[in-house]
Amino acid sequence: KAGVTQTPRYLIKTRGQQVTLSCSPISGHRSVSWYQQTPGQGLQFLFEYFSETQRNKGNFPGRFSGRQFSNSRSEMNVSTLELGDSALYLCASSKDLILEKLFFGSGTQLSVL
Amino acid sequence: GNSVTQMEGPVTLSEEAFLTINCTYTATGYPSLFWYVQYPGEGLQLLLKATKADDKGSNKGFEATYRKETTSFHLEKGSVQVSDSAVYFCALMDNYQLIWGAGTKLIIKP
């Protein structure tokens, strides 16, 4: 059974650009959530989607957005990149509504220059 | 708001030593509690969980008990191995999101 797949694995962008990250959940999983991991702030919740509906959103500016497609694949977008957006972006999927167990992808390492 | 506090690292131990990584939480109600582990170069993996007070989660020799009275979920292992070297995260589930502790880096020396 394939795990959670995130693409690309690495990204280098410059300030002001925008970026789209992709996440394919484990087959049968309908919940996808996104987290930002940085050395200074640790792990922070971005948003969670279930059946194409955003159920919760973390405390990030509107430049961070996401969506989920009917096949449960999810994308997150960051517009007008800032240096501080450099981070490891992790996607996690879960089968059930109460998210008792999340399966994480390996992440996309974003560097903003 | 809800939060998780865990002991700062790195924690350095010799092989076969006893391990405790402290975790305390602040929450309304009784959220599910988790320990996740991040091995070098790998993604986060669920290590164990507990969903209600007095539950004990266990996996791979690690244990943690959900203590409502002390709002704690300390991680313990009786005899650590070099392969346990990793970063350990305590977390609680709140409204479809995980709220994380800062992580504790564990280094086990042979």
C-alpha cells in the first residue's frame, strides 16, 4: 500500500514568487492536513480538508491557501513568497473523521531566496 | 488556547539507560494525546497514543500514560537503544488539528 506522496521533494524559489505543493493521500483516506515545520517555530498546523471541505485553518496569513480534489489529492499554495516561508511542509492523511492516526509524507523542503 | 509543553533537548543517554521525556498539556476537555517520532531523514511516524484518562499507549517498548490529574503524558522506555535516536514530539488533537510540542531530540550513545 503506497504511503502519502508529496511532490516536489525540494523547491527553491525567490521572494515574491508563488508556489504550489501537492499531496496524494493513502488510498481510501479522505482527510488531508498540512503542517509547516521550521527550526524556530516547530510544527504548526496550516489547514485540514475532508471530502473537499476545509474543516479547520491555522493561524497563517491569507497568502497560504489550499484545496482538496474529489480524489482526495490536495494542493497548497503560497503566494508572494517571503524569506520566512522557508520550511519543510508536511502533509498527512487519515481515514476516519476523528483523525486518530495520521500518516505523514516525507515533506516538501521549500527554500525562499 | 490549547498547548503542549515538552522538555527541551537534546537528551543524551547511554545505551540501555532508562528514558523519560516529559510532556504536559493545557486543554479544554479531554483531547486525544500522541507521541510521534521523526527519525533522521524520515517523516513523522505515530509512536503511540491515548484517547482517554488513565489510558496507557505502548509501542516498541515505549509507554505513556494519560494523566488527567497532572495533565501529563510522559514518554518512557526501560532500556534505550542506539536506534532510538530521533526527535520525539508530543501532541494533542483539537478540532481536526494536531497541536505540537517543540520536540525533544534524543541521542543514544553506544
